[in-house]
Amino acid sequence: MAAIAHTPEAKAKREAKIATAEELKGVLSDIALDDAALPMARIQAADKLLDRIEGKPTQTLNANIRRNIAELSDEELAAIAAGGAGDIETEDGST
């Protein structure tokens, strides 16, 4: 975890970021609730507002990574045979 800077500049930056985020939420709320706004603008504002409140939904990524079988360790080969190839840590520390 990164250390939090306690300088006056860092504190001001954090406060400005929070104030900006709150202002943005207010603007998005205004657009989403404005009957005179275009429907698509209202939908987009509501969508962005939900992203900021709830967080964006998790996205799934499917990737095929090809490695030469001769480069695999005995542990990696055993994991593949057991059906859990994605959970083995390689010699360089990656998974």
C-alpha cells in the first residue's frame, strides 16, 4: 500500500479531488433528472453516476497465452493435469 503524503499540498490536492468528484456527481444528477435534457444524455449521465457510486462492473478477460511445454516446471505441468493451470506461480513469481 502506498504511503499517504501529509504535506499541505497533498492535503489540498486530496480535498480538491473530493470536491471535484462531489461536484461531478451533482452535475450528473442534474442531467439525469432534467426532463428537458435529451434522453440519451440522461441515460449516459445516469450510467456515469452509477459507475462513480457503485463502481464499474467486473469485466472478464479471456486470454490464450502460449508457452513451450518444455519451459514449464513440474509444478506447472501437474497443475495443468489437475485442471488448475491458472493458479500456479512460475519461477519468476508471476502466475
